[in-house]
Amino acid sequence: MSEISIAESKIQILYLVDRAPGVSYHLLMEKCMESLYTDFFTFSRAYEELISGNLMDKSQSGAFAGDSVVGSTENLTLTDGGRAVLKDLMSSLSASLIQHLNETADTIIEEVSKNSGITASLELTEDNKYRVNLAYKGDGKPFSATLTVDDEETAMKLCKNWKECCTKASGELIKLITGS
């Protein structure tokens, strides 16, 4: 299948955000690029036009604090105008495309649900170090840790990698400390 146009990308983005409200910018971009045959530039232009056209809203979440992670805290929802446009265009979508979009939306919903109990934030301390706060609330085993590191690069790396390894890392640390 060939890459999609900006107009097609806009419709698909509207559909996915409608089905998975609150999706992050990065997760939406990742899923669009991996399963909807769009490239970064087409996605970015379509996204910006949807935001500037007031068809989608972005809000900040607490997933990462600070100015150093631009875009990663944006959660997306449709505006009333975006829902109206999507409703008008739904009849132009083929059944196979709707099925594909629904499968992609289900994947996004699973990711959002899986990651909803995972947080990572960083803040600059008075002594110019970085305090990193990591938390995980899943599996009935809540865990939180605060670390202080010397540089922003290390703090950012900790925040970014926490999502992937929080379950294993928190369990291993507890086992290590308790000797179990």
C-alpha cells in the first residue's frame, strides 16, 4: 500500500483520537507511522493542521514534568468541530479501513491503559542536579522511587526508560533490598 495523503492522514488521526481520547502525541505518531502507511512529515503536517484548525485539542499530562521533554506530555482529544467533521466524513471510509483503524485504536487503548499507572518526572534541584521521581501502580504492587542525578541527560534517560522496565525494575529492586 502506498503512503497516504495529508487529507487521509487527518481523517485517520481524527478517527483514532475519537476512539482513544487522551492518547499521547508520541503514541499516536508511533501507531500512525507503523500501521497507517504515513511518514513523519505527513503525520506532523496533518497533526498541526488539525490543532490549528481547532479540530483537536492538546492538554498537558503529568507523565513527564519540566520543559525538557517537548511534546511527550500532550494528550489529545477531539473538539466538537472535530467530531462533527469526522461524523460527516465517516461515510467515505471503506469497511476495511474502518476495521484497520479499529484494530489500531484497540492497540492504542491497550497501550494507554497499560501505561496509565506509570509516571516519571524530573525537576532541577537548588544545587543544579536533577531529581527524578519514578512511580508504578500496576499489578497491585505500587512502587515509587526518587533519585538524584548529576545531569539532565541521565535524568531524561531514566524517565524515558522507566516505561519499558518499571515492572521488572521495581520488583528486582525490592527483592535485592529485602534479600528475598
